[in-house]
Amino acid sequence: MVRPIVLIPARMSASRLPGKPLADIHGAPMIVHVWRRAVAADVGPVWVAADDSRVMDAVASAGGKAVMTRFDHPSGSDRIFEALGAVDANGVHDVVINIQGDLPTIEPSLVRASLAPLDAEPAADIATLATPIKREQEKDDPNVVKVIATELGPARLRALYFTRARAPWGEGRLLHHIGLYAYRRDALRRFVAAPPSPLERREKLEQLRALEEGMRVDVALVDTAPLGVDAPEDLERARVMLAPGKDA
């Protein structure tokens, strides 16, 4: 069995929604909503990797744990790697789950599902999630990332490629990639040490670096995708979805 730790990167300087981690959703900052759902998954300790003392204070006020990281990290993966060295320097945890800090509707079951590929396949370096695309307009939406994968079982796949284009060609389901990752500890170290790859730069998809480095990325198939908050209109949707008495 794996020994996971959950790390949530939180960056205050998002270009489309500055101060995003502290955006209010029914009386609690968005980062606190994400933290609560990660704790509810009950897979291991949960830490927020912050770049601002205000995020640290918000998490602490909710009863959570946060660690300060550099403000100039190029990605969330780099941020959680720094945080991992600070909070688990002795290497107690062999799997690191990276939950983006802008997923306030993430279901705890999805966090748990990310571990299944690593439990099932020792050769897998990274695990992630996908769900079948149901809305026709999403198939050609470049903001909906697609994963091309080969099937390993009823709900488990191996990723061959990630793209913003409509793919693969022809009839059949298309899969929406969900940006939640479970890294084996050594895989995370290898990933952040590698430079951005050519396909990563072309597609603007960080996960392609792992494939170009020869790493194995397995995928758990789930039923739903969480809402990612990237713009003010997304924040309003999140507030509606998380209204008191309403299921996300």
C-alpha cells in the first residue's frame, strides 16, 4: 500500500483572478474549501503550499496546515516539491497527491480514486484522472484537455498523449483530463528536474513533459469533473454549486 501526502499549491498572483486562493465562497476562502475536501478524502496528511502569509493565516484559521514556499515557482509541481522537502524531509510518504488550489468543488472520492492506478501497477510513475466528455461543445474546446489512452481495465487506462485538440479521430468517447496528479515521490523529483519539453511548450500542457521523459502515466476513469476556477464567471458558478444546502 502507498503512503500518500496531499499538497495543495496556492498562488496569489493568478493573472485572470488575482488573489484567487482567498476568493470568498459563502464565508470561507476558496483555498479552505479545497483543503476541507482534501481532508475529507482521508488518504493522508494535507498541507497547503502557499506563497503569501495571508493564505497561511486563512488555512491556519480553519484549523489546517500550510507551509510557505517561494513566490516565483513556474508551476504548482515545483511549488509542491519545495513544500514536500519542508514538511516530509525524512521521506515518510512515498506518494504525493497534487490538488490544484482552484478546485473548490473537488469530490473527496476523486482524490481517493487517484491512488488506484499506483496501487494496481508498480510500474506507473504518475496517476491522474479523466471522465468521458458529455457536452458536444467541449469536444472542440481547447480549454478542455483531452487524454488519449489505451485501456487496461474497466476504469483504468494508460495515457499515450494529452492534447487541447479534438482527439482521437473517429467515433467513440473522448476523455476530459482532470488535472489532479498522484506522483510517486521519485517521479515528482524527476519531473521537476527536467526542463520543459517541446510538446509541453507547444500544447502548453505540463503533463506532456512526463511522457516525453519516458514516464508512465496511468489514468483512473471517474464519473464527473470538478469545476476549475480560472475567471470571475467560474467563481460565480462555484458559489452557486456550493450554496448552503446544495450538493456540489
